Amino acid sequence: MERRMVLKILGISAITPQLHSLAMAAKCHQQLVELAQLTAQAPDYRLQFFTPDEDELVDQLAELIIPADDHSPGARAAKVSLFADLLLATGDEQARQQWRNGLRLIRQEAMQTSIPAALAKAAANEADPKTEIDHFFARLKEMTVLGYYTSSIGIHQDLDYRGNSYLTSFPGCTHPEHQR
């Protein structure tokens, strides 16, 4: 099993309580393989949990959390909302309800201000979440980071991971302050 797949399984097991057995991990692995195939052909992917409006909102929120920059594309290009859709569609009912409520709260707050302002308000108590919207931000951020950094964009473009390569020699540290 490849390192990347092990990281995916470990990450998903942290957010999906019922993935404690190898059988569930194998099922999860198959779903991630399917997700990779589906997101590679994103126009063919059909939402399984989110409504189109919810998917668009998650897409906007994820892009605000991990925006595109001059180094790499953001969460939108990595199709984080589709990743979240598949995980929630195959997850437990409690998680799905928390996401529906969280998205409703973000949307209500955004009607009074804007989506970026609503996200900023939800993130304000990140270190010590107290309200339902604070807790939702933690779930949203965790899903965004997990989806982004298990995507090809996150791993190869943002982290510059080369993988499965080796050095024929070790050049040592090239920082001047570490030279003798």
C-alpha cells in the first residue's frame, strides 16, 4: 500500500468513527480510489450529499481557507467540495446533520454580511470554540485540509512532494550558518 493511501486512511479514520476495522478501511480505500477517478473527471461526478447550492458554498469556503496563490492552486482546483461530499455521503448521520446545520448557520451569517465575513466570524474562536458555528468551522477546516493535502494538487504542487525517488548521494546541509 502506498504512503499516500495510508495517510488518507488514517486521516479519514480520525474523522469517521466507524472506520476502526480493517474491513471498513478497505471499503474506505476503495471509495478514495473511486473519488480520485471521479474528481479526475469532475464534470461526470454527481453530488451524493450536498445540494448544488451547498456544494457551491463549501467550494467558496474551502477556497477561502486554502486560496490559490502564485505557488499552487487552491481548494477549488483540488475539488475539496467533492471530496467532502463523498466522505459525508458515506459517513454517519450525525456528521451529515452537523454539516447541514453548519452550512445553514454560515449562510444565515453571510446574508447579514458576506461569505468571507461569516467565515471570519466562525474562525474567530478557533482556539476555543463555544458555539455551533465555531465547532462547524473546525470541521470545515479539517475537511478542507484533509481534502486538499490528499489531492494531487496539494501533495505535488503545494508541498512539492516528489515521492518514490532517492538521492544517489547526500549533499548535506547547504545553509551557511550550518557550515563549519
